Amino acid sequence: MGASSSISGFVGTDYRYASGGNKTARFTPTIASAGTYEVFANWTSHSSRASNASIEIAHESGTTVVTVDQTQNGGVFQSLGVFSFASGQSGSIAIKTLGANGTVVADSVRLVPVTSTTIQLDNSNPAFAIESGNWAASSSALGFIGTDYRYASGGDKTARFTPTIASAGTYEVFANWASHPSRATNAPIEVVHEGGTSVVTVDQTQNGGIFQSLGIFSFDAGQSGSIAIKTLGANGSVVADAVRLVPETSTTIQLDNSNPAFAIERGNWGASSSVTGFVGTDYRYASGGNKTVRFTPTIATTGAYEVFANWTSHPSRATNAPIEIVYDGGTSVVNVDQTQNGGAFQSIGIFTFAAGQSGSIAIGTLGANGAVVADAVRFVPVSGGMAAMAAGPSGDAPQTLALSGPPTEYSELDVDRSLDVTPLDALLIVNYVQRQSSFTSRESESVNFDPELKLHQDVNGDGAVTALDALIVINYLSGHRSQAASVTPISSPESEQDDNLGVSVDWELPSAVEGRVEKMVSSDATITRWKDLVDIALSETESKSDDDLDVQETGQLFQNRLSIASSS
């Protein structure tokens, strides 16, 4: 596996990525004290990434595999769950390519110790009670706590955990289940807390065997609060296994939209209290355009903080509401689904913030497919530091990065996977675009595309393979000519005259790739025009004085050339 820094959102100087086969990258932390830890992972997101990347956590109780979607939420530490680890190096976190439907990234992981005042209840605890319906006991699906779990389906059945809270305060609530394809993807979990009742919907078909965060809530001392698992409205069987309540530290920062740290930067954000689940007296909402609000906390101590956001959910809300986190290492955008899980502080990730007011959380409407709510945010310091953080800032404990599998690592621009970015990569994209166009106009023709190659042709990650992707490769080559194979436009008595473009060029490639190009273009003579276009675009980009040629400008130039060619 090689290294890359072409996609932002990584920790340290670069990240690792691979695809296909059965390749593994492993983080092996040194655990100083045996106990329970919340495990987080960070990656860089891109449209070519796997939406089902497997992360295997080896812990004291066994091995658990968590599936994550790396096409989104890059640049933030995403919680994988809470696990018990023995002291030493017996535990590990492995990122794997086996079965993944795209490229998989291994960047960094974090293990955060859970405090000693954590409350954990499983279904054998006296604090667990079946309130209605039949909840059968089973141990057939793996991932449960204790000796078994309870499950039920259909009707309106309820199982409830009622913890005894020693000290009133705020707690992060987690739930664990045993996953199975027959489980509900919309299992409702009701959290009764000091501020009322919130319902969080979870997908129990996946991520079994890990404690999933349901949000942060305030609880009174005693037994007035509870966590109930229900079947009403669920589209499959529902599991009640175990819950966990982790107290927050006293240094937690919470800001709602009435706080002076909240500001409307752009557009009109209405105030409302019509949908429950908000903090304080109301929440703000907006839709359409490019409207922005921002929370700017005052950080007392530089360090790592887990960031949470709260909203009120409704069917009219956006499923892709963008939340921008400005932190000590840069800026990350996380998209959240505000149609569900309202009234619970949802974890956005872990970030490092400098003391003062340089960091912020912005919520916007740009690109959102519905109304966006800005209600409240929370910054929870990572207590006791990180037990492990690979590729982290200087001062973090050094980690072992064990890699297995062949050294087949590719740049995002390395379309042909030759372990180098060359003009052939741009040509492959242009060839693909031309063949797509040709195939559309000649439906009877059979055209075979290489799906593994296509995965890396959408260079800019906009979901489509276009000439602009080729131009991005060309822009890269124009700035790295000494590191790439050369393309030389030459005059020749045998050169082809293109009357539409008014130029006469041939395509000269290094002998190492000449055979591949000849084989690729031999079946279609019109490809030579596309080769010419790449050559022309390359020569024109080189004539620019600006080394960082604007991609949009060159993209328009290239699109114009393509229009001329397609009309000929």
C-alpha cells in the first residue's frame, strides 16, 4: 500500500488506500490500563470510496466487524462503538478491502477511555423489564452482552431499561444489539430524560456487537429516566440487549441558538417551536439558497473535543444537511439526516481545537434537499486523552501500522493503476467518454467497460465521468512534468490535418505505454482526434503563466474543444 494526500481530511501528512482483493491495514495500540474504550476512525471521503468498508475491532471479548460508508463524512472521527480492551497490545483495529465495493482508506484511529462512573445495563439486570408483549430470549446471533438478548416483532411491544442515576447531569446514551438481516432498519428507541422524551431510530440489520451512540441527554438523580426499545412501526424484528450511560465532564461546552456565540451569517433563518426536540426556547430553520448560521465557542484549553449537534426532525427536513466544522487542523463538512433522530445530540466527530475562538460550527442550506435546522451544539473534551491515535499530532503515542497484501497503491489520478500519473491516464478518461457517447448513439453495439477502471475515472468526485476529469489530470501533469511521462506534439509529413481545429499533431508516448495505446485505439480511428485534444489542452495549459491553472477555466476550454470535435 502506498500513500496519498490528494484528498483532504486526513490526519498527519497522508493516508493509505487500496481496493480489491483481501488487503489489510492494522492499527495496534498499546493500552496502558485495561478497561472500556470508545473507538473512532477517520478517513478521507470520495465518490470512489467503498460504501461498505469493513473495520474489524479485535477486543477483549472477541472480534467485531463494523461497516462504514467512506463516500461521506471524511475528515471527522466517526464512532465505531465502545469495547473492552486488556492492557498491552492484544487489541487492534484493522481496515480491510475484502468485499468492499470501492476504494478503502486507512488513515487514523482513536481510542477514548470510558470513565469509571459509566452505567451499563444488560437484559439480565433487574433494571431491565418487559412492559408489554412477548420478548423471547436468544443467543443465536452474535454481538450480545452477557448470556443472551431479547427480541420481538410486530404490534406494540416494549422493553425498558431504568438506570439509577447517582448524580444529576448530562450523559451520552448508547445501545447495543445483535444484528441480522431480519432486523428492523428503523427500530425505535425511546429515551426519557429530564427535558422530555426523544425517539431515536436505529438500523439493527448492521453494526451489531458495538455500543452505538443515541445522543446526549440530561438526567435527574434517581430513576425518573429510562431507555425503551419498541416494535411499533418497525419493519423487522427488534432487539433489546444492553444500554450504556456515560457521564459528561464538567468542562463540556453547550451552545444553543439563543446564546451570544450563535450568529446568523447569511440569509433569513426563522425561529420556531412547533416541532419538539429543541434545546432552550426555540430553534432556527431555513431552506434553499446559500444561508448560513455559525456557533463560535470559547475554548478554554487546547485539545481534542467530540462535537455533537441537535436538531428537530420532520419529514420536510433535509436528509443531507451540511454541518461545517472549523478546527485546529482545517475544515470538515459532515452531512446529517435531519428527517430523523431529532431531540438527541448526535456525534459529528472528534476534532482538535485551539484555545480561544478560532474554531466554529456552521450549519448551511447550500445543496440541502429540504429545510435545515440549527438548534444547539456541544463540545465534549476527550477525557484522559487518547489511548491511541495513529498518524496523529506530535506527542501522541507511536503506533504500529502493519500492512498486508501486495503493494498496489494508486494515486486518485492514476486511472490505469500503473503506479504513476501519466498522459495515458487522461487519454483513458477521454477514451471512456467517447465510447460512452458512441455507445449511446449505437445501442446495438456491445461495449465492455472495465468497472474497476471506471471507479477511478471520476477524478473530481462529482458522480460523472467527463472531460473535466481528464483536464484535472492534465493540470496535474502540467505542474509535475518532471515526474510524469512526456507527451510531445511533433510535426510530421504523416500527421493528420484536423480542419476543425486548425492544427496538425501526432501523439508520441513513451515505449512503456505505446503498446497499450496502440491496442486501445486500433479499433476506432476517431480516437486520434481525442488524443489530439488532450495534446492541445496540455500545450495550452503549459502556456499559462499561472502554475496552478484554474480547473474551471481549463475545463471550459476543453469542453469547447470537445464541442467542436463532436460537431465535425
